[in-house]
Amino acid sequence: MTARRAHIDRLFFWSVISLAVAGYLIFLSASLGLLAQNGASFGTVALKQTVSLLIGFAVFYAFSRMPYQWLRKYSLFILIGAVFLNLLLFVPHLSLYHGGAARWINIGPLSFQPSEFLKVAFIVYLAAWVRYAKDRIKDMRFGLLPYAAIMAVLGGLLLAQSDTDTLVIIGGTGAVMMLIAGMPIKHVALAGLLMVAVVAGVIALRPYALERVKTFLSPSANSQGSGYQINQSLIAIGSGGIVGRGFGQSIQKFGYLPQPTDDSIFAVASEEFGFLGASTLIALYVLFAAAAFRVGARSADQFGGMLASGIGILVVTESFMNMAAMMGLLPLSGVPLLFVSHGGTALIITLMAAGIVANISKRREVL
């Protein structure tokens, strides 16, 4: 039996609100670092993030009210649409280069990153596939092989964009989802080995990826070159101590930390709020994931359960990759700290995904 709930799961709702508000405040403080580069850009960047947050809340509300089952019905078309958007990156004059890669589509005054939509579209389709396969997911023909086929298509598309980070996030999220769905561990392990082989090949063939790994293994070897960002990040994190310098008091964001509002924003937060503040932020992501898993476990159907769990896995995986890289626990990557880093696309899509989980939480199984 199932019952319609009148309200969104409270634990999940407040985890979203807490992350969004905390992220916005951290971003505003980090944005002050832009004054050391270009004083006129602070107001523009802050305004754009404010508008993105407001749009994100509106999208969250809309998706929390629309029945999530239509996503299963149109899951294939949603994935095809996401792939098409990413193909537009190869159209001359539409793509925007940043950091040596074309990952943004630029249309007039607007720009967005289509890979952010691809992440959610992939989760929607995989959840729909699991719902279709059901117990047959244990069979290689309905589990490992379809998963490998999807990853081959998306992998080729993302590697052509030099976006290895997104491929790792999607592949890892998908593997955990398939494990939860009942795919045998040996099949999941095989998929993991294939992913490791692909990433190893990318590292061997692309100098920038190999340089990342070398910097990770020996961050002090070239402290003024490839190791500059991680060294400045570690200085910022260490300077925070237990309770931090205080809100807005980061020193490293003023001309020392590269991209203080983007990749390095966790270092700024750690410097200003210290070990306690950084631990609280990490705890909020854990709470978000735990609440999403609880929504998935209580879902009235398998599709909703897999979708909510997949979104929880995606958000915590991507965010932890960013934080681990800033602490020197993983090689540096270009993934944002969701809810916190500069970037309207990531913020809006993350709140859209959260809205989907909120909608799922309104319908739960009653024993």
C-alpha cells in the first residue's frame, strides 16, 4: 500500500536549506577575494550567484510539486536531450573555452555547462532501467552489459570534451546505484576495473592529467608551478586552526588562492571557520545524503527509490571529490563544491535534483 504525504520530508528539506544558505554565505565571503584581482567584478559575480540561487529555489519548488513518475516515462528522451546538449559543445561559435577546455555553451549573454544536466539525466535513465529490469539486473545481459554500453557512449562524449572528472563521477555514481539495485559484486568490480583502465589511459596519453597525478604524489616538488594551488590551499586550511579566522577574514583568498570562488572555495571556508566549521559543512553533506537515502528506502516504488539514492550519491561524491582534492587526498580536479562554488548551472541543477527527491518523499510506502 502507498499513501500520499502532504509535506516534504523535513530532514531532507532542512538539509537542502542549510546547504544552500551556508553555501551562499561562504560564496559571498570568498567573492571578496576578487577585489584583489578586479574590484568591479565582485558585485557582478555576487549578483549572478544571487539570481542563480533564487532561480534554483523556484526550480526546487516546481520539481517538488510535479509528479516524478513522468521522468521514468520520458527517461530515454531526457538522456538523449542531455547528450544532444553536450554535442553542441563541438559546434563552432557556441562553445566557450575556459581552463583549456570547451565545457560551456555560450548563447548571447547566457552560458551554461551541459555536463551538469547530463549527470542528472544519467541517474534518471539508470533508475528507469533498474525499474524495467527488476530482478534480472543480476543477469549480465540486463545489468553489466547495458551499464557498460551507456558508459561507453557517455565516456566517449566526455573524454572528447577532456572532462574526465565528470566521467569518474557518473561512472562511480552509476556503479553504486547498480550495486544497490542488486547487480552482483563481481560485475560491479569488473565495471570498476574498466573505469580504472580508462582513467589510467587518459593519464598516460594526456600530459595535463599526468601532471595532476605527479603534483598529487609530490605537491611540494613545484610549489610555484603545478603545485601552487594545492600548496596555497593547504596553507589556508592549516591557517584556520580549530575555530577559524572568522567570517570574511580569510587572507589566502586575496591574491594567493587561485579561483577562490570556484575550485578553492572549501579552502576559504576552512580558513574562516576552522576545523569545526569545515567539519560542520562536511556533516551537512552527509546529512543530505542520509536523508536522500532514507527517502529512497521509503519510496513507494523502485524507480523513486533508485532515483533518490542516485541523487544523494551524486551530490556527496562530487562534493567530497572537491574537498578531498583541496586537502591533498585526491588529485586536483575541476569539479565544483555543490551548493557553494561559483556557477549558476551547477547550483540550479543541484536544486532541481533536490526538488525531485523532495517530490519522491511525498509518496512513501506504508506497511
